[in-house]
Amino acid sequence: MIIYGVAALAACHLAGVILGDLLGIILGVESNVGGVGFAMLLLIFATDWMRRTGRLPPVSEQGILFWSAMYIPIVVAMAAQQNVVAALAGGPVAILVGLAATVACWALVPVVARIGGQDAPLPPLVAQEG
Amino acid sequence: MQMILDLLAKNGLVFAFVTIGVVMWISYQLSDRLTAGRLHGSAVAIIIGLLLAWIGGTMTGGSKGLADVPLFAGIGLMGGAMLRDLAIVSTAYGVDIREIRKAGVAGAAALALGIVVSFVVGAVIAAAFGYTDAVSMATIGGGAATYIVGPVTGTALGASSDVIALSVAAGLLKAVLVMIGTPLVAPLIGLNNPKSAMAYGGLMGTTSGVAGGLAATDKRLVPYGAMTATFYTGLGCLLGPSVLYLALLAVTGG
């Protein structure tokens, strides 16, 4: 059933976020530390195990793939509720800081990506699916 | 008319699906016809989303963009942290765990470097504009990391509210720039494989920026970038008011 896939995804999400909150408390910060990252790792391992033991038939898989396909529309909805007005109203200091920090970090991407050898690019996309 | 508006507001999330569907369709049409597909449809959609957020924010004076307009409140649920994170987690399905292991060191280095560099850049510019006390410099430096690290650092250190507002604005601008700029700079910085995406997430840190920017570049890179970016804000909140503030204090002498 499709709900099994959705439920597995949701359970991994919650378990990861709980782990991230606990880590935040242990480190003494008022923030979630890596919750979504833990959730992603949990999902990778859990679905791998489910597939190997035959507990993830293609129908259940659809429950995860649906949300994955909804990702871009959800990100667009996220963009539509950003505080763009405040971002632009911060005056020259805020604009310079935001701009300079972004550009400086962009420049560092090739440097860091080279640590441990450079990777080949992904093959070009063939079919466009949204 | 009023009846229909009430009905749409009551079915907010469902109406949001229609609204975003229309935005996506218009975006892909624009991408095809005006840029011959060179600027990806999802990049156009995100820019339109930000534009709508600006219009909504100007109309209502609220802080949640279009979602502050009662009719479009459903956008707030659809694009809110809950569904956004669920969708981000779902993109990890089918990710190659070997790629993550291979890029682990680069990812960790990216996180440390990303936080420190943003912080230093923010603190130096703050000082250049006359914010020379260590507390203000640390707060604005935190804002250069993300719009959450700034206020958390500022609150912990007792910064003034206008400095905290500045740090939020700087962080928000960074998120917006990353969303729009990623597809444009991707070819220049070699952002085309899982490893560089993990470095990217760790360096930029803003989850919303990285999530949107990578989606508009190549959706297959999203899980790798999101994986590292999700550690950034927490680490920033940890380092900002402590190690980085103390280092600043030592440099400025108080």
C-alpha cells in the first residue's frame, strides 16, 4: 500500500528531527543540529533494508517518490513566503554583508570540492520531469 | 464572489496546490519561450515565488510574504518547514551512500570553512560601517552565516535590536541570492556532481537557499547539498556566541 511508503518516510523524518533536537540540547544550542540530515540517512538505510527483505514493493515506493516529485513545487511555495521585503530593507550594511558572504563562499566551492580528488560531472539529464 | 473567496480561504492548502501549479506552468512556458530552456523552469518559478513574496509583504506589511494574504495562507502550509523538510528527506531515496562516504571529509571541511568565512566577512564589513564592538560584529557575522544564526548569537550576547534586525536582513538576502544565483554560478564553480553539491551545502548553509538553488540547477544534487546544509545552522549557533565571539573579543580587545 502507498501509505506504507509515506509512513516509512514520515517516521524517518520524525526520528531524524528528534535526534537533531537531542543533539542540539546536548551541545547546549537553541537549534536543531542536523535533524534533516539524520532523517535522510535513516531513510537511505531503512529503505535499503526494506527493499532487500522484500518489504518495499513498487506501490509502497510510490509513496516516497510522490513527495520527492513534489519537492520543487514545495520549494516554490517556500520562496513565496520568504520575507523578501525585510531582506531588501536592511540598508547598505545588510546588503553588503549578505552579498559579500555569498560571493566569498561561492568562490570557495571549487577549492573544497577538490579535497580528496575531483569528481566527474553527473551525466546530462535526458528526459525532463518535474 | 465573497462566498467563493471564503471557500478558497477555507480550503487553503488545496488552493495552494492550484496556485503553485499555475505558477509552475507559467514558469516552464516562460523558460521555454523566452530563454529556450537555458534558464531552468524551476529557477523561473522560484524567482516568481520570491516576487510574489515581495508583493505579499508590501501589501500586508507582514513577514511571511504571500502567505500573509488570507486568501493565500495555504501557501504557508505547503511551503512551511514541515512539508519542506518531508520533501527534502524524500529526495534522499535512492541516494548512493558511497557518494556520501566519499565526500564526508570535504563536507565537514565545507561546514567549518563556510561558517568561519561568512562570520569573518560579516564582522569585517560591520566594523567598516562603525559597528566596532565585538557583540555587534559577532551578531552581524552570524547573520552572514544564516538568518537564524544571527539572532541566536545576538540574543545570547545581548546585542541591540537594530543590530539583530540587520543580521536577519543580511541572512535573508543571502538565502534569496543563493536561491536565484545557484543555477547561474553552477557552471563557473563546477557544481555538477554529488561531491561538489555536498561542499556547496556546507559552504552556503542556508537550507532554503540551497534547497531552492540546487533544485533550479539539477534536482539530482538536492539530497547531497541538503545533507550538509542541515548541520550548518546548528553548528553556527554553537560556534557563533562561543568560539567565534571569543576570537573576535581577542582581536578587538573588548
